[in-house]
Amino acid sequence: MKKFYLKAVFVFIILVADHQAQQFGRGLILDEGQDSEVIVSASLMRGDFDELPINFSLKKFTPTPGYQGSYSTCAGWACAYSARTILNAIKNKYITPLIDQNAFSPSYIYNQIRKDSTCNNGVDLKDALELMKEQGVLSLNDFGYECERKIESQDKYRAGQNKILEYKEIFNRNSLNKISVTRKSISEYRPVVVAMNIPNSFELCFDVWKPVKEDFNSVTNGHALVVISYDDTLYGGAFEIINSWGTDWGNAGYTWITYKDFEVFAHYAFEIIDDIEDETAEFDLSGMLNFRLEDGTPMELKINDKIFKTVNSFPSGTKFNVHLSNNQPAFVYSFGSDLKKKNTMIFPQKENISPLLAYRRNNIALPNEQSHLMLDNNKGKSYFCFIYSNKSIDIKTAIKKIEKSSGDFTKRVHAYFKNDIVKDFNPNVVNESKIVFETKSEGKSMIIIIVEIDHI
């Protein structure tokens, strides 16, 4: 009798596991070819990751973990229901009942990007994020979890109130800094939507996922999750995620993934930003620029009628770099010019690098920490323009029109942006080579700093 009982229990466990496996949908296309197409975060200086807290959590802002069933709708659940809801809760200081009442709809996103009329096919995570940026998303109360439902024009109109400002890839499959950039995002109140290879062992995990040996040799199950916490002291360092497999899975719908396993199974990840305004801040445009020669010597600056000039002259071939920082989130742009009126983009260095520095403080080395800017052979005056803005700028159009306009560089730049420039703006030079500034935009959107280098 005892022997039969043990067999019955064993068979029951197998049946339950198989039943659960059939219910847990995934549905993400792990497209390794998309890396060159997406907008990526600018590389921060190494020091920006050195003093992060040992743990940080956004869990109190999460909705009750949802359940996607056997459908392939994980992208909608991760992007809209989890990540977008978290940002909304942070912004509005919602507590648990209000968080659930104001959660966003996974179907509103998935139903527009799916490949056919069913909910059984995987989608691209980038398509879900792009839809939230361009169109927005409806709440779950307004658009339920319904595979058959179509999106009407009035739905799109109402969804426009819930657009995100930006999404940025923070790492891809081959990145060496997956852990540090994800920790940075979480510590800055930015939930991270991650595309992972999720083997079958993930379906049976509880407090922490423990992959089996065979899991490391398979890349078949793309799934979208949201990283909500990290703890450097837990399980040797781990991230906590919210899943879309209901509250009966894992630890009430959550689990931890060790840093070591995250490195292996995470393919790429995005942070999403809904707003950069801080109504409580005394200044909304603030930061610093620091000019130094290749050997670290300060390039001494002086200010004349709000234009910064180098005290000394420098020959062609002089190498230097600029350390750029902001103390409030801002869109930042920089370009250079000479007396021939040819403008050259300095930051962002590439079109797919986001100009939005969305953290409370960012430090960027131009062109990067391993190389330098260099004065070319066009002697005379070299100009460097830095723009900090509360809104995105069509910088390519701006540069072309500034090139074609008349007058000296400073006048041409200020003439083009005259309607957006903060008037009462007084930057200062500190420690010879540092330009520091802080101001309130007061209905305008940008400040402009121009540095003139005497080029001999």
C-alpha cells in the first residue's frame, strides 16, 4: 500500500509540472540582428558605477503580477503592464491598491504588433517599446486582456496621454557590463525590460532560479521580464524580476536571478523613461564642463560676454578631452565648428546614441575615456557648442541651417535657437577649466555654452 501511494504522488507531481508547463507562455523573438538599429544609452564614465548602493528595489511600485496564460504576449505584459505601470506609480506616488487600479494593458500593445490575428506568435520587444513611445498605451480598465479585441481610433487618442518619453538599450548579448548598467538603471528608478532565454527549469523556480546543466546549451525560449530590484549580498549578487505567469508561480509572481546566470541568459535590455521633469527641483538645467589636455593639464578658460575662451593658444594636433556632466535629466548635444563654418557632431557621436541623459547625474567623457579630441589643421578659431535642453532637438537640421546662415559662429547658433534659450543664464569658471551652471528654464527649454579655442 505504501509503495502504491509513493507512485501515485510521483505521477501526480509529473502531471502538475506538465500542466503548468503548458500554461506558461513566452513569446519573444530573440533578434540578435537588431542591436545596430535601436537607440542605445551613452556610455557613462566608470566612476558613475562605483558608488551605487549595495541594494535597491522598486518592488513597492509594482502591480500584482499578472498572468499571460499560454499566449505569447509577454512583451505586452513586461512593457505595458509591469514597466509602464511601475513608472506611473513612481511618478504619482501610488500605493498598492491604486497601482493595480491604474495598471496598463498588455493587449493594447501586443494586439497591434502581432504577426497575425492570434495571440500565439512571438513579437519583437523593440516594436512594443516603439509603440508606447509613438502612440502610448491604454489602462487595463479601458482595454482588457482580450486577444480578439481590435484597436479603434478613439483608443489611440486616449492612449496618447500615456506615451513614454524614450526607451534605450542599456546592453546587448555581447556587452561586458550587463550587471553594472542594470544596477545603475534600477538605482535611478528606471525599471529594466529584459529579453531572456528562459529554459523549462525557470517554470519550477521559487525564491531564486537555479538553472540545470542542460539549460546552458539551449537558446530557444525568448521571454520578456522586468528587473525591479538588485541586491549585491543576496545569492552572491542577484536581480529580482516580476514575471507574467501569475502569483502561483515563483515567490508570488517574483523570483531572483543571480548575476552569474543573468550574464548568461539575458540577451538585451531596455530602460524606459516617461518623464524628466522634477517640479521640486530648484534648478532644472544644471551641470558642468571640464576641458583638459591629453596629459590631464587643465585648459584654462576665461569668460567674455558669456562666451568662454581659452587663455592660451594651442597648435594643430593638440589632443584634449571634455568631461560633460548634468545634475538634472536633460537632452544634451555638442558640435564643433571652425572659421570655414563646417560643423562636426561631437555628442551624440552616433545617430543611434540617445542624447537623453536621464539620470539625476551623468558623467560623459568626450569622445570617450580611451581617446581624445584633436585640433585639426584649420588654424584660427575652433568653436565648441554645448546644448542642454528639456526637450528633444532635431540637431541634424539645426546644424545644416546654422552652417548656411551668415555671421560669426556664436551669432548663428543663438539666432537659430533664439526662441528657446533661457535669458537669465550666468555660467561661471571654477578651478581654471571647469564651466559650471545652474538655472531654471522658466518657460524656455535650453541653455547654450560656447567655447572658443585659439588655434595656431
